[in-house]
Amino acid sequence: MRHIVKREGHEEHYESQKVFYTCYSACLNGSCSDEQAQKICKKVAKSVDKWVADKKHITSNDIFKKVTELLKAEHEKAAFMYETHRDIF
């Protein structure tokens, strides 16, 4: 099981569902329909899962940057919501 280092310094197990739901929330706040948000976030979460798989050390900030990058390619407004409202999600 892959661990990530959180901003506060503690470690947690990596959970793909957290990536999906933070992305999903940003998409809904970025004016995506439920169907569009689910499609985008499944794609983003799958890409992050693959990216994380070979990492020995990962931080929540690394994941944040990767999700932001992937989300920008899918939906600019949702990416803005994700990037600028980090502590809300």
C-alpha cells in the first residue's frame, strides 16, 4: 500500500477515491454536469493512480500538482476551482 505525506507531516494511505471526490467537487463547482464531472474525474483518478504506482515517496502537494495539471487539460474552470479552493475540498 502506497503512503503519502500530508501537508501537516503525517502519513496516510493513498486513496484513489479521495482524488476522484476532490476532482468531482471542483468540477461541480466549475459548472460541469454530474455526468461530465464523473467522466472527467474517472479519467483524472485513473491517471493519478498510474502516476503514483511507481513512486517511492509522494506528498499530497505532488498529487495536488498532478491533479491540477490533468484537470487543466480536461476543464479549465474546474481546474481553477480545484487549484484555488484547496482547503475547501
